[in-house]
Amino acid sequence: MTKIRLTNSMTHRKQEFAPLDPANVRMYLCGPTVYDRAHLGNARPVVVFDVLYRLLRHVYGPDHVTYVRNFTDVDDKINAAALARKEAGAAGTLEALIRERTEETIGWYHADMDALGALRPTHEPRATEYIGQMVEMIAGLIARGHAYEAEGHVLFDVRSYPDYGALSGRSVDDMIAGARVEVAPYKRDAMDFVLWKPSSDDLPGWESPWGRGRPGWHIECSAMGDALLGPSFDIHAGGIDLQFPHHENEIAQSMCVHPGEGFAQVWMHNEMLQVEGKKMSKSLGNFFTVRDLLDKGVPGEVIRFVLLGTHYRKPMDWTERKAEEATKILRKWYRFVVDEDPSIIPSGVINSLADDLNTPSALGFLHTAYSSGKHAELRAGLELLGFDIESIRNWVGDASALNEDDRDLVAKLVYERHQAKLNKDFGKADAIRDVLLKAGVELQDQKDDVADWELSPDFDPAKLEALK
Ligand code: AMP
Ligand code: ZN
């Protein structure tokens, strides 16, 4: 069985992955707050951890992996978006408008992430469907002395959990000094965070032992992870921006309510998609949505290719040049794989992914499969990485599918020319080149490697006859 190694943010080390139960490998990814379209940065964790999901399914079997990604559908930003609609004259109660807004956003999210080739997770729980479990968890924390009620709020007492800060490597005192924490008179400690807060009559709220209110954001993931994956599971993932405080707080809640359990064994964090050195984010206003790109005609597979071109633990930029390059490569490869039977996945692709999801290296092995004429392997590797050949067909078009014999002939000749050059038989190499050029094959020489090639629109295979 392939050995997978993953960098665990908790230990800062790349470690061999050993699932608690290989018959049910369990992963959780923090999902979106559904008030607006996802921007390209939000798509990065989705695509990266989709590759992890696919790798785990490949290694442990498709029926032996459970993947949970939540929807946060109770949030002040959602309320504000619905209120703005109501004030703009929309009909219906605020509650109905909130429901409408979250439903609509979830629909957009599915359409956009589907377009990027991301598989739907096994479970996509909505926070509002797990309020009962959240209330129960909060009550458990109070009973164990880790939380307290104050003025209709319930707060987690960070000083009651000595390991608080282990994930981000900070002590509570450092955090207080460095962070902009909300100071509130009812908090015992500035770092204490909200588990439950009161709701005014016009806002969504649920009855609880502490009055009508709504959950804090952190308890949502702890409760949904617990309900769907159990108190201990394998992988918890999200963007690095969630490491503190969100994940730190999830750990505190889950570990304190289930002492003796381990919660997540491996913590994985993707780095940020940036714009001119700054995190792409709604609040900075430096964002564009996945839908903006799709509407501009950038295919989902191209977006996916660009996102996978950088290792997930490195910051990255989106550039038009990267998108153009990815378009050219996928267009070129498509011609060779469209009629291939996905056979054996190149071992280099698997090994790269198993080495802490090294997607740029995996793409490098696809280039190798292409240039060595292993087209069935190229197709299998593309599919493992989540590139759907049928979807590529939609934008590349059938015209570029090439007759298999012609294609093999061109690939063979390009390879023969390469061999001739290696043998210093430059006469032969030049003769092959001349015929290829006349037939409409455009060659791009590569340093120390087989030339890349493309067919011009006036490609004429009959002109290759001379070399057959
Ligand atoms: P949010 O809706 O802001 O909680 O974000 C949803 C997911 O997108 C979280 O896993 C974030 O860590 C991630 N995320 C947000 N902005 C970026 C970014 N610029 N680059 C990569 N991931 C991001
Ligand atoms: Zn979360």
C-alpha cells in the first residue's frame, strides 16, 4: 500500500499517515460562510483537499473515506446581507430572506466548485441543522468546568485548558499581547471566546438553557465534526488563516468535552492565494470570484491546473500568464488522451501526491508521460488529479482530437529526431525536422529533452508519408 506522508501543523513535521481506522478514513474541512460568491482564494482549499480526498480514495478505496465539509449558515454577515435585501424592498420575513440567501449561495458554491472538478464531500452539514448537538456540547463544557454563562452568553474559559495555543505555538499571554481580542465586561479573561450568544427577536435564534440565542462560529465545526466523524478522526484541514483562533478554539472545545479522545490526528493548512503580496479577501476588497473567471471564459480545469501548480503550503498568485500556459498544456494533452483508456497511473504522480500532496511535482510527471509518449498513463494521471476529460472536451472541441495513427506517427518522428540529435546524427535530425515543419508540426525545442510540439491549423499528415 502506498505510504502517504503529510505535514502536520501540530507537530510541524512531515509524518507518515496512519489512519485510526483504514476501513473508514475521516477528514474534515472548514467550509464557507454562505453569504456571497466564493472568491478564488476560497477555492484553493477546496481544490487542494479534493486532491487529498482523491488520493485517500485511491489508496484506501472509494468506500473507505468519509469527507465532511460544512456550510456556516448562521452568521452576522448573512443576517446583514438579508437585512440589506429587506431594506431594499424585498418581500418576506427576515427569516425567509436569510433562508433564501443561504440556499442561493449554497447553489452558487456547488456550481462553482463542481466547475473546478471538486468532488462533493460525503457530508455537507449546515450549521443550523446541528444546533441541538452544539447546545449539548456547550452544556457538557459547562458541566466539566470549561465554560461559564454570563449575561446570556456562554464563554469558553481558556485558562481551564492548559494546552490552549499548542497548534499556533503561542501562550495565552502572548496572544493577549498580540491579538485584537474583543474585551467585554462579562469575560473572565480577554481570550475567552463565545460559545453561545443571545439573539434579538428579529434575528435567527434557538431556545437553549441560556435563553434564545445562536452559536459562536467555533463550536459549529466541533459539533458537526463530532456528529459526523466521531470524537477522534484523522485529518482536519483549512486555510492557514483559520489556524488561530478558529482551529485553536475547536481543539480546546473538542478536547475538553471528550477528555481522553484525540480529536484530529493531523492538522493541515493551505497557504493563502495572494494579490500583490496580500491575502485575497473580501474585507480587503482585492478579490475576484470563481464565477468572474468562469464567465470570462477561463475553464474550470485551467483554474484547477493553476491552483495545483503551486504546493499547498506556499503562498501563490493567480496570473493571466499562468492561466494561458495551463490552457495551452491542457489543449495539447487533450488531443493525446481523448481516445486513451486510462490505464496505469504513473508511479511518479502517486509518489508525488503521497509526499505531502506535492501537486507541482505530480504535474511534472504528467509532462514526462506526455513527452515520452505514454498517453494512457497521462490520461490516468490527469484523472487522479481530478481533470475530467469530458469537461475539457467542452472547451477544446472535437476538432482537436487527432487521428490516433497520425498522432503516434508525429510523436514517433519527434522522438526519432531527439535520438538522432543525441547520437550526433545531425543530418538525420534536420531531415526529420524539415519534413515535420512542412507537414505543419510546430516544434518547440526543449533543453535536454524531447521537443514539445503542436499542430498548426493546416497540418497535413499526408506530408509525413515520406518518413513512414
Ligand atoms: P471563509 O469563508 O472566509 O471562512 O473561508 C473559507 C475557506 O477559504 C477557509 O478554509 C479559508 O481558510 C479559505 N481562504 C480564505 N481566503 C483564502 C485565500 N486568500 N487563500 C487561500 N485560502 C483562503
Ligand atoms: Zn471550522
